Amino acid sequence: MKHWIEAARLRTLPLSVSGIIVGSMYALRPTEEFETPTDVFSWRIFALAMLTTLGLQVLSNFANDYGDGVKGTDNEDRIGPKRAIQSGAITPQAMKRAIILTSGLTLISAMLLIYFAFRDTNIGYSLFYLVLGILAIASAIRYTVGNTAYGYRGFGDAFVFVFFGLVSTIGVNFLYSKEVEWQLILPATAIGLLSVGVLNLNNMRDEASDKKSNKNTIVVQIGGAKAKKYHYFLIVSAMVLVLFFAVLSEYRLDQYLFVLAYIPLTKHLITVYKNQEPRDLDSELKKLALSTFALSILLALCMVSLIQDLVVNVFLGGR
């Protein structure tokens, strides 16, 4: 069980649900159109969306372990903790069965999510989301598995941006509102960029070993120096986009408390700027992932005005 938990890479899970949290809380925010947030929001949809996304992330981690393991990419040159297949703790056959099982469970969760979101009133939307779910599962597997794995050709960044940014945030919100909230493009893009930042950081750490294994990530293609500049662009752009979203949403001063998450993000950028040894970037992976998660939580609380309620009820005695 210990080895399976390690293979699931729990530290990646908070990052994967960041978009779900923001998209869901946007549906829960008070509006002039609906008297109560529950007119749009559904805890059942929220729970199933979280479960489906977590399933996709675990599936992606299992598939990544399997694909890099059988290809020999995970070897003694790789920096970071040993993977399950690399260490021999889990056999390729067992991991393959786990991938199939996780794919099935994730698909079931996705189908339940689609059913409770649309039931039998929007067949077109249901079919669209079913296809989207199947594509997400296939993409999670094909990242490193197979001779045409797109992660080995530098397309991993695009997958992460689309599915863990745009689809996760805007897609889940559509399940509640049944319409596209165009303003959500800003935080959705920001979360997508931060998620790509985590992947880029991982690829910066593994540049040397990936190059030897012919894993042509964007970092391998452009080199470490340019990858750093790319990283600055990802993180800084995300921070600017969230601020722009807050301004367009006409947030009150207390709703800008999400900028607290900018402190660890800024420290992270400074660390990356000063870094000369890729091995030392490993500890920054967790920091960036948790900073992104913290930003999504704070932004979500600001959206539904829970920050203001907390200040009033706890610190001002309900006044």
C-alpha cells in the first residue's frame, strides 16, 4: 500500500483540483440574478467533479510512472525520488492493471458527474462532456505511454494548460450554470499557466536525464537558460491575470486577500532565478504546487465573500 500511495504522488493532487475549486466557487458567489447561490451551485456536482479530477491526476501519475519506467527514462541519472517501476517496488504488469482500473473508475465518476449535471434534458451537452472525459483519460495515459507519447515531443505543457486550466475551471462552472462565464477565462488561464509552471519546473530539474532518454520536453528543446525565462513568464503572467480579474470583477479591498499567495510565488521566482543546480529545484515543485492551491482557495473565498464574513463575525463580533 505504501508503494501505491507513493506512485499516486499525493503532493500533485492539491494542484489538480485548483481549477475545480475556483470554477465551483464562482458558481456559488452571490449575484443579482439568483437570490441564493444554491440556485446554481450543487454540492453533488462539486464532489463528483473533485473525484473525477483526482482520478485523472492519479491516472496520469500511474501512466507517467509506467511509461517512463518501461522506456528507461526513469534511471540512475534522474533527479528526485525513485519511481515505483524504476525501484522495482511495483511491476510493469501490476501498474498496467492499475491504469486500467483507475481509468474505469474515473470514467464512471465522470459519467455520474455528467448525469447529475444534465440528466436527460441536455443530451448534446452530455455527449460533449462524455467525449471530453474520454479524451482527458486518453490524454492522461498517452502523455508518456506508447511510441507516440506526446510528452516526449514537447506537448505536455499544452495538455496541462488545457485540461488543468481551461477545462477544469470553465468546464466545471458550465456544469452548474449551463453557460460559459467568459470572465472566468482570466483565472482559468492563470491556473493553467501555474500548472504548466509545475511541469516546467519538473522538466528543468530533469533536463539532463530527459535529453539522454530522448524525451524532448520544451526545456530540452529550448535549453535551461530559456526555460528559466519561460518559467518567469508563466508565473508572472498568472499573477497579473488574477489581479486583472479582480479589477474587472470590481472587488472590494478585503477581496484582494488572495495576493497573500503572491508572497510564496515571488519567493519561488527568486529561488529559480538564483538557481545554478537543477537538482535543487526538486523542493520547489511542492512549494509551487501548494502556492497555486493556496491562491485558488483564497481566490475562491474572496469570490463568495467568505473573507468578509469571517472578519465581521470573528473579529468584529458580528457587526
